[in-house]
Amino acid sequence: MSAEMKYNPADVGLYANPQGIIPEEIKQTPNDRLVHLLTQASLSIDLASDSNPELAKAKRLVEQAKAIIDGYDAYVTKYSSPAPPIVDVMWKKGFEHDWGKVFREGKTQNRLIPEMSAGSYEGVVLQHLAKLSNAKNILEIGMFTGTTTVSLALVPSVHKVVALEFEPYLLDHNLPNFQKAGVADKIDVRIGKALDSLDILEAEGASFDMVFIDADKPSYIKYLERIVDSPTLLAKRGFFAADNVVCKAAPWCPDSVYMSAKALHEFNVAVRNRSDVEVVMLPIEDGISIIRRKGE
């Protein structure tokens, strides 16, 4: 990495890491990470003697394994229903936006990175979950660029999506896209600490059929406990979808680059050990756990 590419931890806010790796270079799913490792293995074989037939065989096997895993995400995306066009536009704009500049100018409290935005395929998955459950009121904890917010609001059965977001900048950033999608009237963005917003929503008598959690990872368990223990916030037969629960495979194959792995593993353990909920972890993108009250 060149001197020009190195980041000062102060510049990248909460997303700095001890290795000085640029946040945008961090792999986003276990498949991405595996492709990266296989690529490195293939390059290492190239550096060894190519006269060794066993090395040549190893090279072919590595390249075959890489082709299998590298094409997986693209294949399931291609043969799933497409996301609404506005979602693809929002996702692309999110990657083009200069979040580092926004942070340095003091417009956000944390240095946000484009990979925090869920892609179009995950939006389609969430839409199907909402349709299958006939969800009418949805709570989203962590909005960022609003790709999942819009995806869920576009589901005909959905009446309201309440999005909890810590960064005020993101409301102004996302509102034009909400309006362009024609769903601004179905989206209620609450700015502030999520736990405080949950207190307010409970006082208002709010109840949700679906809760999507994709926010600060150490607080996942706090959000789930607060909602499950509430007499009103989670509707009868309501459910959670918690994102990033496999965290690039780091919970079982650690790498210090993936700083959220410990918090997400602790969340997974806590959910699995609760006697009042049941959970199924799905290998979608970076992992999604579907969590329901037991017996409903």
C-alpha cells in the first residue's frame, strides 16, 4: 500500500483498523473473502516452480474452486426477481458518494463506508419476507442510504416503514430518493439513538410485524431484547431479520480486520440460548438470521 493510500485512524472514525487497511477494501461476504484467499493462493502457486506437475494440478483445482464461489452470488442474483430500478440507482449512488469527505467536513459523526449499504439482491430477499408474512408495519434499525427502506416501502401490503437512524445527514441525503420512488409518505425516519427512539415508539403504542436490524453491531442484542421484552413493539407472529450475522466468516475463522465479528458472534450465541425465541440463520449475502417468538 502506498503512502498516499494509508489512512489515519482519526480520518476513518469508527472504521479504522490496526492494519491500516482502507475500509473499502474489506471483503463484504464470506464468498468475497474466500475468493480473495483463493486468488492469493493461485498467485502463490504461480510464484513456485511451474515444472512441478502437482503444483499445476493444485493451480487448476484452486482456479476451479475460485470460479465456483466467484460466480455464486452473481448466479443467485441473476435468477432471482430483479430489484426495483430505483434501488439499483440508490446503491450505485451510495458507492459513488464521497463519504470520507462528508465525514471530514463534520456532516456525519462517523466515517461511513459504501459497503454498509445493502445491495439489490438483499432488498429482494427482504421484500419476499415482507410479502410472505403480509407485513404491514416494519421497523428498520439502521437506514444508511435507504436501499432496504425503499425496497420494503415498495411492497404493496406495507403501510409504514419506520427507520431509526443516528446520522441526521442521511435523512436529507435519502429524502429525494424516497420521493422519486413514490414512497416518501410511507417512510417515517426517526433520528437519534435507537434505544431512545424505541422508548418513544412504545409510548406511542407502535407495533411492528417485521424488524430489520442492520446497525451498530455491539447493540444488536440490546435492540432485540428491548423489542422482545416490550408488550407492544413486536406484533403477534412478528419477526426479526438481523443482517451480517456471519460477518465474512470471521466468527469461526477469525481475522482481526473484521472488528464486528466478536459482537456478532456474541449476538448469535445470545439469540440461540434464549428460551423464548427460535432462530434460523440463512447464508444470504453476509448472513441473515430470522428470529421469532417461540410458539407463535
